[in-house]
Amino acid sequence: MFCRLFVPCKDRRQCHISLGIGQFRPNCTSLKKFIQSWFINTLAVLVAVYLVSGIQYGKPVDLFVASLLLGIFNAIIRPVLMFLALPLLFLTLGLFTLIINALLLYLVGYILRPHFYVDSFWSAFWGALIISIISGILGAVTGTSKARIRIQSRGRPPNSDRNGGGPVIDI
């Protein structure tokens, strides 16, 4: 049997790669989810490029690199920024998260300047908002994100009138 990382093994529990320091046990499902979320993030960045005039890219490879770098920043830098901005997050009821997302997108545009370019902070703000919405929807539809959409039809409460007894959408 082969693991999906092309490492020959008889049993998945025995499938590992020795790195000298320790052992790396490839988790094939997490690699699949990573690639799916990277592709979703790339599609979201592509939609943002077409909708926001201040975001541009050169080649399709630049778009993939920008979305990978944005994903790395979201995994490493974003939690630190969220912790440091905790008072502002409480004060704005979480809306400061949009500013943090815009700063990270602007940083990606600054690092990849000739290939992926973000003109201004407001372009980064609107682009980050679009990326968040598109990646959230696609992640929920494909099941790669932690967000789940559940549609449930409930009966009417005992003391209610005839209006308002329709389906309830919990997100």
C-alpha cells in the first residue's frame, strides 16, 4: 500500500519519513485539506482581483504564490496580531478583524510588489473583505473550513400566531 505522499509502506501506522531529528508522519487528509483550502483561497484572491481595481497580478503563478503567502501569514502572523489587538477587537465587536485582514493582504502585495500588487489600503480592505466572503462560502460548501451551514425546519412555538413559523437557518 502507498500513502498518498508516495512513501511505500504496508500499513499506514508504519508509514513515516525519518528526518534525523524526529519522525514525520504524513497525514494524507490534512495535506488534501491544505491543497483544497489553498485552491479555494486562490479562487477568492482571483475574484478579488477582478472586482477590486487596485489589486493586480502578472502571471497565474503569481496568484498562486500570493495566495500561499497570504495563507502562511494568516496561519502565523494573524493570531499574533489578533492577540495584540484584543482590546480593539472587543471595542469594535470584532470588526477590527477586517483591518487586520487588509493589513495582511497589503503586506503580501508589498512583498510581491512587481508580481502581485495592491495599490492602497482601501484596495486591500475591499479585497480582504471579498476574499473572506468567497473563501468562507466555498470552504463551507466544500467542507474544508470549520464553518458549517445547517438548515432546519422547526415547528411553531406553542404561543405564537400564524406568522413567523418558517424555516430557520443556523450558521
